[in-house]
Amino acid sequence: MPAAPDDTDALADALRQPLLRLYRRMRRETQDPAISPLQNLLLVLIIKHPGIGVGALAEMEGLRGPTISGHVKQMEAAGLVGRAPPDPADRRRTGLVATEEGRRRAEALRQQRTDWLARQLAALSPEERQAIQAAIPALTALDR
């Protein structure tokens, strides 16, 4: 039985599992074997925030700097990211930028995931797709 609109605990419990399963399945169905899911996430953040530092990446993801640093080193070795020129205000600080290969890989994975999700949506009824469309603003508001 669906949760009553004012029963936020029941609604959260009912929503959590389908969202988690959908996310896991999308990741499982669309992978780049050369880049881990965390590295893909970091790559997307670097693309969105060119010049970002390792510390800022760690803070954004709630992870420790050494953890992020290790992943960034692997991404550099794979040719996915590079170092931006030093910051004129602080020549010790160099930020991260995505390489063309990094941008290409991130875009390819994004397109794979979009294509996979579009195939799943196509299998739904028009009413189910309409219900999902109507829920997007509320789902987006959850991430504030």
C-alpha cells in the first residue's frame, strides 16, 4: 500500500530501495572497465570545475584527500586528467583539468547511461512515463 502523503518515513522507505536498485543497475549495465565509478565521478567534477584542487574534490565528495589523490594519480597516468598552470596568486597550487581523452570517456559513459535509461523508459506505459516526468521536479528538490 502506498504511503500517505504526510508519512515521510514510509515514503522515504518506499523510495529508497527503487532508487538504489536503479542506480546500481545503471552502473552495472554501463561501465568503462578502464575507469572506476569514483574516478568517473571525479572526472565529471573536474570537467564541471576546471582548475579544482584535490582538497576541494575531497571536500565535495566527503572523502579524505589521500584517497582522492591516489585516484587522481591513476587518472593522470591514464591520460584522463592533467594539471592546470599554477595559480598566479599561489604558485604552489595547481588545479586539475580534464584532457580531451577524459572528456571523451566521460561523455561516452554519460551517453551509454542515457541510452540504457531511455530503453528502460521505453518499456514502460505512457502513464508510467508521465508519472516519472511529473516526479522529476520533486526528486530534483531532494538534492538541495
